Amino acid sequence: MSLPGGHITSLASGKAASLASVQRLKRRREFLRVAGVRRKWVAPGLILQAAPTLLIEDGCDRPPEPVVRIGFTVTRKVGNSVVRNRVRRRLRAAADLVMGISARAGYDYVLIGRGGTIGRAFPDLLNDLRTALRKLGALRVETDAGGRADAGSKEDNRA
């Protein structure tokens, strides 16, 4: 797997093996359904909306395996097309780094660009996304074989 900057990671590590499959929301009705649930978190660099994925969406009888589905939108209030496309690219880059690892599968997410997205430092944008996931209750919790939270979590290290 290649990361930005040309770094290569091994798929043999436990973290890489637990990445969720990430798909895109493309249809207007999918965006409207997520907005209709009215679960959102507003951060300086972005707005994140979340809704549980519908089990049977395309008429298939078996429930699909849980995936993370993400949509991106930026309104004209943010700026002209050049600015909007730049904001959308920044949001996609942040989602590529955070959502596959940190987002709970079985949810649909919509990332909405804001005026502050373009000038926000990229590490702060990543922090905004992680915070939004945590506040919406959609942050993935790693468990070990016994069903307990990952030993590296902050809660376990508070002795």
C-alpha cells in the first residue's frame, strides 16, 4: 500500500488488515437520506454527517458486508469552481487517511467543505475529522481476540 510521500506500508500488519472497505456516495438520494437523519458535527474545517447504511438498498435479498461509504460536497458559497475543487481534493485526501482506519463500518458519511477548509492546516483538518467521528459515535473501536478494547488505547493507559 502506498501512502502520500511515497512511503510503503506492509499489508501483513494487524492495522492494515483491519482497514474497512471504502466506497463513494454518488446519487442525490443517498446524500439526502444521510442529511435526513440529522446527525452532524460542525468543525472549523468541515461538517460531517453520518447515517447507518440501509441493509437492502438495491433490492438484493442478502445484506451486504459492512462498508464505509463517503460522499463529498462543497457549496458555491465557499468560492468559485477552482476553490471548490481544491476544498474537495483536501477533503478526499483527509478521508483517505482517516476513514478507512477510524470510521465505523456500516455507516454512510457526507463530508461538507466550509470556507475554512481551504486555509486550515492539514493536520488540523485530520483532527477535525477524527473529532467529528468521535462526537457522532462513529469512531471505530479496535478489539482484541477476547472482545476487549485495544490495549494501546488511552483508557487502558490511565493507571
